[in-house]
Amino acid sequence: MKSITYGEISFDKVCEKIKEYTSEDLALEYVISVGTDSQNVDGYTKMVSVIALVRKRKGGIFFYDIKKVKKIKNLRQKILKETQYSIELASNIMDFINQNHIKASLEVHVDIGTHGDTKYLIKEIVGWVIGSGFKCCVKPDSYTSTGIADKISKKGSKVC
């Protein structure tokens, strides 16, 4: 994984940073969100998964991972792959926060909404995420996928 603040960082170190960050002020509310967005770039699909840790009303940090996969042309298949990556990452984080008794809510943010080409996927994707044990956020509340991951996934992004 990568971080603007910490550079190249292993998933284990990301978990340690989550633990450190959430223990700085136990009176505050913490939200961990996971989201993935993708863009077709040249001959492949660039998948960007993000872990965002927000300290309500006190800022936050994020970590991201970039994967290059075989080009996915079908929108439904692309959203399914993004959601799969997010659920897998959220599951690993959930294991860590449960084992370490971290007080933070965990959300999966998906890049779909009630308007546009993805509206027909809402029941399926939201059902999958909730069935996997996570709160699911869609547009306009899915800032991790539709904001952070989207920006990094764009061709020419300065964050790499």
C-alpha cells in the first residue's frame, strides 16, 4: 500500500497506523471506510482501493493500493470487481480492529448511485456488502470510492 504521509507501507503497518491514530483521543468518533474505483487506461484497468480513516471533525488519513488488471469493458463487471476488492480489504481490516478492540465504525463505499448508469446495480451491490457484514454507502455519501479513489485512478494523477 501507499500513503502520502508514510510512503510505501505494508498492510500490517497500515493496521498499526490505524491503531495509533484511533488511540490518540479516545473521546472522538472514528470512521474507517474502504472504497475502490477504477479507470480503463491504455490496455488495462487501473483499480485503486483506499482505506480512509476519519477522526470526526478532526481530519483524517488515507492509504491506497493500485492494481493493474486485464481491461474490464463491461460496467457491471467493473463495479463487481471494485466491490469485491473493497469487501476483501474491509474483511481484513475488520479482523484487525476486532482483535485489537479498536473503537471505530467500518464502512464500504461503492461507486454507484441512484442516478446514472449504475442505478440498476444498487440492490445487488448494497445487498452483497450488507450481507458481508458491512455498512454500505453509495453516492453521494461514498467519498472514499467516488472522491479519493476516483481522483487517484484518473490518468495523469499526481498521486501514484
